[in-house]
Amino acid sequence: MSRTAPAPRNSTAHWQALDREHHLHPFTEHKGLAQSGARIIVKADGTYLWDSEGRRLLDAFAGLWCVNVGYGRKELADVAHKQMLELPYYNTFFKTSTPPAVELTQILAEMTPGNLNYVFYGLSVSDANDTIARMIRQFWNLQGKKTKKTIIARENGYHGSTMVAASISGMNYMHQLADLPLPGFVHIVQPYWYGLGGKLSPAEFGLQAARALEDKIVELGADNVAAFFAEPIQGAGGVIIPPDSYWPEIQRICRKHDVLLVADEVICGFGRTGQTFAAQSFGVTPDMITMAKGITNGAQPMGAVAASERIHDTIMGAAPEGAIEFFHGYTYSGHPAACAAALATLDVYKKDGLFERGRELSPYFLDAVFSLKDIPVVADIRGYGMFAAIDVHPDGAPGRRGQAFQKKLFANGLNLKTTGDCAILAPPLIADRSHVDLIADILRKTLVAL
């Protein structure tokens, strides 16, 4: 009986075989993955990736929206290494802290807008938004408003993948097979002028989309609505950029009805829109902010919540019968190595002037992407700061052309994300004009051939 010889160790076929046998991937159609085999990435430096076949790829998606200061930053590795030798782990439960957690909290409190002066740590966007949901419920219960439970978010928004975070998210395909959303989560229209604006001007549509929030609050009763969650720019949903009229009206409505405003800055934060946080770019001051991804450049898992003084003083304050305990936390909350990596990342942002660099490069980047509008297969282009999205006209089943587009881009040396028939770009903030030129050249070559 003949047998096929196993693939040599450290070969693409070897890694693909092991991956196929045991690895469950996030957001993946596993039958197709088993047929094609996983793409094996083995090295990264600066703005480039290398796969196991030796192919070099310009990463126009910053890993997963997170590698803003580029790959292979020695200073991040050195700081994490030093911290792991001195204090590799200790928890922040039981009235305990560590120097990296204390120092990072101080810096983040200075960076956040308004009086969001208190920070709670986790590991990701998902648990950070779960944390906020817990905080919101405890906040209103302690305020004596125990019916204020419902969280409103937006259709096509993304806030993570746990049961609560996926319920806050407004993506139907995440809900259908998991019996979501959970009770207490509802969704309103997204501010997608190109797809939904009809004959309205962007300003008119922005107000209309914002007032859908007020309509929902009135429908449910303000005494039953706890908070409104939203990304300043919807990232995973296709870089949906709200008209200028949208965010000021959202803030007015939340303040009028005493509904907490939560800005999910996981994708938008840390320079992606030219400011530290996108809320600052849109002139709003939320009650809470979610952070992750760019906070450590992806070098260590970390999520964080910044809360206002009002939230803090209620949740952590003292009741007549004694102190109130916040019964919530994670084993790795304020992990010292993750906090050290975050401190080093924030130092690189400041030392290298990367927020300013992103602001300066943005017009060139957006001009290059919008120059592709003449290609027949292109349906729409959107961009803001160092974000951009290209919608291509569908070909048969939804998403089929987008998948083919991504595969061809990869073959041509460019890595980015597609969602449905939309390609999303979010290059590292260390990118320069030569990188932008290469991105545009590969995009044009690939789009013309679709």
C-alpha cells in the first residue's frame, strides 16, 4: 500500500497541513480554507510582510488596523523583554498595581478628550465593550434609574465578537446563527450617504441619520435607554464616513435625553484620523471610549476603557452603607508587559511625530486612491485621514468579486482587507509617498484586470 510522504518540516505544505488539522480561524469559511490552505506569514519589517514562499507584500492594512508604527520595532521588543525579566506578570486585583499600569494610565488620561480621566484594562475590543456594558448597567442602577438598560448601536457597526460585543455590533451575519442580538440591544440606520442618502445632500442625510437615534429613544422611552455606541468612522463595515452634520447632532441628542455616548475608537484611535482620537476630529466628547489595536501596535494584546469622572464617581463612589465594589475584571487586566509595550508605542508616536506625519500624508494618500475612480469596475471611493475604501461593482453573489480582488492583490504584492465587495485600506502611519505610489499602482493594475 502506497503512502504519500509527509511534507518537509518548515515548508508551506507542512504548516498548511498542521493548520488544516487543528486550527480554527476567526471570521473564516473553513471548507474553503481546507481546500486552498492557509496563507503562512513568516516575517515582517517596517511596512512589509513576507510569506512562506518568499513573496514580499506591502501591508496596506497595518496588520488588522493596529500596526501603526510598523513591524520590527526593536524598542517595543526591548521594553517588553526587560519588563518580562523584572516582573513578567502580576494582577491588578485586591488593591494592587504595577508601575507600567500606573504610568500608562496617567498618560492615557492626558491624551483622552474632556474629563475621561479613568482607565480600565482588558485584552481586546470585545472584552472592553463588554466592560462598558457592565459599567453602564451599574452606573444607571446606582443612579436609581434601573430601567435604563437598552443599548442602541448602528446597523453594520462592529464592536467585537463576544456575545455582548456581537450584540452591540450591527452585522446581521454575526447574529443569524448565534441567536443574537441578546435582549436589550437595538440598532438604527448607519450614516452611509452613498448607499442610503438618496436625493438628500450629505448634510441633510447626516441630520436624518442622527435623528434616527432620537426617534428610537422616543420610541423606547428615554427612561429605558442607557447608551448609544458608535465608531466615529465605521471601519469593518466599509469605512463609512458620516457627513459633518452627523456627530454634533448625535451628541446633542444624547445630552438632551441623558443617554451615555460611547465612542468605539479601537480602529479610529491613535492617529488614524490625524488626531489622537477620532472623536476629536469630529468635535465630540463622549462619556466613554474603547481602545485597543494601535495602543500597543499589536505587539501585545490589550484593550482599554476610558471613562468620564461622572461614570467613575458613581461606580467607584461610596454608598451610605459603605464602599461599592466593582465586581468585574480579567486575569490580565493591566498586564505589566502589555502596559510596557503600550508605553513604548505611545513614546514612538510622540518621538517620531506619527500623528502629524499621518495628517501630512493623508491628502497625498487620498488623492492617489481617488485617482482610481475612472476605472469602470469601481463603484465608489471613500476616505478620511489614513482610511480609504473602494467599492467594486458586484459580480454575481455578493462578495464574490471582492474575494477575487483580494486574492489578485495578494498575488500582485499588496495586502489589504475586503468586506463583501469593498476593499479597505489603512496603511501604517510610518508609510511615505513611495508606499502610497506603490499601493496605487498595484490597485490600478489589479482593478483594470478584474
